[in-house]
Amino acid sequence: FDVLEHLPEPDEMLQEMFRTLDSNGHLYLTVPVGQWLWGSLDETLGHQQRFSKKGMRKLLEQNGFVAEHEEFLFLSLVPLAWLTRALPYKLRRRESTVEGISDQLAPNKIVDYITGFILKIEAKISRLIRLPYGLTLLVVARKSSIYEVSG
């Protein structure tokens, strides 16, 4: 979880996962979504990129996997991420230090309570319908038998 975005060449990691994964095994991964949400936090955490569902599916297919399940998480946090991370970054008001980012991520009981409440509602909704977008993409993939023969 939350590894591929740190790699300049995620293909290498996926190829190794393909090589070591049992033929009936599954790959579970999460990645941050939306290059348009790029901000200082991404840079501070060492992210190389954010992903799209289509781009992740293509990356998996190029490395021998077939996505069986794709699900967005944290839709309700997208506007907050845009306002507090992406917009200030685009306006060149960047918190590029670990200390600046730490201040943003510092525990706040009120914010934590409100966020937790919203995410509980979102979790109930996501059991009924698929979220159309989110901050994170969860993917479950399997090895492609076609790739095993030709790859």
C-alpha cells in the first residue's frame, strides 16, 4: 500500500511483484489519485506522481496484471485536499519543509472528529454505490495468464 507513487519507475516493482506472486495470488495496492491535486505534501513525502484509474490499469496491464476490482476512497476529502494542498502549491505558497507539513498534519481533535464523522457516512454510502472519485485508489489485481505465456 502507498508505495508505487514513491518510485520513479514503478514498472520495476510491478515486474518483481509479478515474478514473485503465486499464479493464483492477488496484488492489493493503493495509490494517491489526481495529478491535479499535487502539492507540497507530495514533494515532502517523496512522491514521484499521483495516478488516475485509467493510468493505473494501463500500468498494471503492461506489467502482466489484470485489475479485478478498483475502488476510490476518501471522496469527501478531495475538496479539502485541493483547498489546503493543491491550491496553495499552485499559488506558490508551498510548505516544502517537513516542519511546515508537520504543522498541517498535526492532530486536531475537532478536525479529527468532523473528518471521522464524514468518513463514516462516506463508508456507508460506498457500500450502496461506488464512489466516482477519491484521494486514493484501491486496486485488486491478478496475474494475467496471457502475459505469463507471452511475457
